[in-house]
Amino acid sequence: MVALPARANSPLLDSVKQNPQLARSLCNDLKALNAQGLSATSPQAVAMVASRQGLNKTDAEILTTYVVGLHCPEVR
């Protein structure tokens, strides 16, 4: 039996894939928080992403991790 890779699409992640401007905007917001000494995974950063994107905390954490990993790896 051969294992096939999972090919699930996520509307949450697709929103950033389809809209690079959104990814750049989130990167800029997260860079600004870094400049204030806050991590991209801090409660404040997650709350900001959740609020601006209309997401719950878990989805905001997932989106932030995805955006940082693909679009702004210099963000901490």
C-alpha cells in the first residue's frame, strides 16, 4: 500500500496565498511589534491578528505562523 500525501486546502491559509498584500501587511504589523520587543507569537500579536482578521485565537496563531514562515522569516 502506498501512502499518498494529504492535499487539503485551508480557506484560512488560502486567504494569504491568494492575497500577497495581506501577507505583506501582516508582516509589517508583526515587524512593528518586534520593534516594540514583542514576539510574533505573543498574546498581544495573536490578539492583534485575530482582531484585524476576524479570527479566533487558534486560527490567528496558525495564520501568524504560516505568514512568518513563508513571507517574513526575519520576524521573531
